[in-house]
Amino acid sequence: MKQYHTQMEAAKAGIVTPEMEIVAKKEYMEPEALRALVAKGEVAIPCNVRHKAISPEGIGGGLRTKINVNLGISGDAKSYDKEMEKVALAHKFGAEAIMDLSNYGKTNTFRRQLVETSPAMIGTVPMYDAIGYLEKDLLEITAEDFLRVVRAHAEEGVDFMTIHAGINRRAVETFMREGRKMNIVSRGGSLLFAWMMMTGNENPFYEHYDEVLDILYEYDVTISLGDALRPGCIDDATDSGQIAELIELGALTERAWARNVQVMVEGPGHMAMNEIAANMRLQKRICHNAPFYVLGPLVTDIFPGYDHITSAIGGAIAAASGADFLCYVTPAEHLRLPDVDDVKEGIIASKIAAHAADIAKGVPHARERDNEMAEARHAVDWERMFEIAVDGEKARAYFESTPPADRHTCSMCGKMCAVRTTNMILNGEKVTFCSEL
């Protein structure tokens, strides 16, 4: 008979759960080694007891870097069918998590469909959904109302929730004293800040944190401690507001672990490259090596339309320096709700960042597919190259768009292909060009 509510509770009791067995196999780890990391909180396995379709994944130190895809409808883009197309893309390209950030109307129909069908982890931000779910203006919402939404999402089967519990009065005082170019850019953080300022009350998720943890414990929902004061431009990075909130998040992490609730901590959004590695070390130190979930970071602010690239650069540095979980950014960031093509570009960019970091960190077997590609290129085996490529369809389309006369080359170098030339010489063949022109 099951004697635990959460993965962390089981791990502390010395129990290797079926979910740990699955994750350990995926990560080429001994189950007992993984159990020890879950017990310490250094790895989280977000897995709501009601999410039956999930294929469990681990997030944390020593594991593959995972990526998240944000989806959801808004008042200006209300098509659930379009969102399900994006879900299919996320599954196709191996995204480990999907966050439903819907903020319009009754969102639970879409969320329940995700939970029923998706093998990926499902995350939400209850604060986004509060106004639509409760059909109240912000000023009319009570602390008890916010907890109702948290419970509703937990009951629906979501695996992790972003809860902006760290933006308490102390952190707000620091933010207000410092001043910023971009102020607060977190949607959930700005709503809580507005609620706190209008009501004069403490952040309800901070004030009633133990009640939040009770709900999450009941369904084994991982708390993703949101960074409401994350920098929204590179000039605001690593300021006192960001650090003040991070200190609060470190204390909240320990409080959650004491109640056997798994934790992830969310990190900065915009940051110059030279600050990223230090921020990763600082977060791990202050938050006791809890898994770190970062948005980007975007390393420059002047490339709207290309922020999937500015994010991938920052994400690769962040993950190589200790971040465990990357939230994708699409080309539409800062401009509009992403369409299906934007979502694909964002997923691929984040997968590049995550995989490059895994190679740098020496994650077991991370290089294997790259080595297989090198072998296929050495053999000039195009079909094998397309099979190995993450997006083989796009690779094939590029190759076929200007087909070479000789299938053993491509249209860039033709018969002067370096691989072809070297292979011929090493095979004892004579290389000629003029007679072949």
C-alpha cells in the first residue's frame, strides 16, 4: 500500500518510486542515486497524482537540461485548436514540459485536455487564471479566492505551478527604493504588486504559504517559485530587487522541503552574458541547490523578432553554468502571441541551447547523437543525416531545394567537397576536377 504523498516524501523514506525508476533509466543513473538527489531537493520529478498520461522527467543537477513550451489563449487569440497544434509540435520535438498560460474565459477545458493526453509535464500560473476563473476584478479578489484557484489547478492534475510567493513587503520595499528602467515585467508579479498596493495587504501566497503547501502536498504538485522581480532589460539585471526576492525564495524553498513539497526556483529574464554564470552560482547557493528554471536569459534587448536567438545564447550559457530547466522564447516575444511557426522556432532554439549545455556539462550520452551525425557526414550518407537531425524535414528541404548533380556532395562545394576529396585520397583514388567539369 502506498505510504507517501509526494516523490520527496518517498525519497526521504528510502523508497524508490516507479517514477524514479523511469527517470533513472532515461538519465542513465542508478535509481538509488536519483532517490538521494530527490530526497535532498536537488532533483524534482513534477508528477501530479492525477496526471495519468505523463512520462515522468527529472529536473535538477546532473540530469539532462529540460525545456518548457508556453501555450494558452488570450482575449485577442481565442482558438483552442491553434493551441493544440502547438501542443503537437511540443510533443514532436521532445519538449519535456508545457505551461498553459491561458488568461481568458474558462480555461479548464483546455487544461483538462492537456492533462488527459499529454506525456509532458503540465504547468500553470494560477495568478493568471484568477480573474477569469473567479470573474472578479483584482481589487475584489481575496486571499481565500487565490487559494481556491490553486486548489482547482491541483485537482485538475497540473504537475507544477508558478507561485509568486517571494514578492513580499520586504522585497517590494527594496524594489521601490532601487528604481528600475523596466519596473516589473512579470505578469503574475505585477498583478500581485498591484493587489498588495491597492489593498495594503501582504502577498497572499506569502502570508498563506503553509496553506498553499498543504494543497500542493495533497496532489504532489511541484512549486515553481516565481521571480516576480526578474529583470526585464539588461540594465536591471542583478539589482537589489532581484536579489532581495531571491533571498526570500531561498527561505521559501526550505519551508516547502520541510513539508515534503518539491521545489523549482525561477530565474532572470534579461541579462548580459558576463553576468549569467555568476547569477547561476548565486541562485544555487542561496536556494540550496534547488533546480533552477530560467526564462532565457535574453542577452540583448534590441532584436525583437529574433529573441529566440538572444534567448538561446543566454540559455546555453545559463544551463552550462548550472541552470536545469529552460523556458523557450519565440521570435514573437515582446510583440504578439506566437503562432505555430513561432512556436517551432522557439522550441528548436531552446533545444539547441539545452543540448549544447548538456555537452558542455558532460551529461552522460549527450554526445552520442552528435557522433552519429559526424559518422553519417563522413560517409556522405544524406538519408542517415536527415534521420539523425532533430528537424530532419527542414534539413531535407534545404538539401533538395538546390539539388547537386552528384548525390555524394551538396550544392555548396560540389565536387570540391572536402569530405569527398579526403575520402577519395584515403581510399587510394585519384582526385581530378577539370576532366569532370
